[in-house]
Amino acid sequence: MARADLEGVPESRFGDALRAKARSLQRETLALYHAGRDPRTPLAARLITILVVAYALSPIDLIPDFIPVLGLLDELILIPLGIALALRLIPAEAMAEARARADAALARPESYAAAAVILLIWIAAAILLSTWAYRAFAAS
């Protein structure tokens, strides 16, 4: 988000505005998840939605977050672009219902068990991929 988007916001409120934008991004990502499961959503929008939501919720990034500046650029560019593209493809009524479901879900407490399950799935996938790669390239 550019500083120009926050014109009229005092400097001391800049951090609050960034947090509000982050919450909005979280809400839109969850709404996209719900909209992607709606039968009224076209196949192209579903595919883009799956990619955006998976990337946004994944602990694995194209550019690791610990790399200064560059680490956050993928989230600041790729996710909003993917959300904008998916929003253009999803019917307005389906998106309105999905946003209502996202608001209801965000009002509930967070589930650390779900986060652990997702992390375990990514670890299992990495182990399987590593095992396959080792066997494929060690044999040659």
C-alpha cells in the first residue's frame, strides 16, 4: 500500500491504517475461499482463487520473509493482484455471501490446531518431494 493511499492520515496513525489494510486483506482472502466453493463461481475464477488462497495461507513463500524488503514484496504484490483478478471473475452476489461468511468466521477465535495440521501437511509434502528427488537423481 502506497503512502498516497493514506492521504490525510496522520503519521502516528499510519501503522493503524496498515493493520486495517492487513485485516481487510485477510477478510478478502477468506471470502475468496468461500466464493471459490460457490457453484456460481466460474472455473477460471475457482482456479485463481485456489492459487491465491493457497499461497496466502501457506507458510512457504517464493521469497522468504527474512530477506529484508524483498521478503515482503511477494505478499504485497502477488496476493493483492491475485485477489483483484479473482474478484473481477466472481459474480457479485456470490462474493457478497462469501464476505458475510468470512466476517462470521473471523469473529470466531483462531484455531491453532488447524495451523498445526496445515504445517504438518506442508512438512509431509516436503519430505515426500525430497524423497522422490533423492531417489530420482541418486539413481542416475
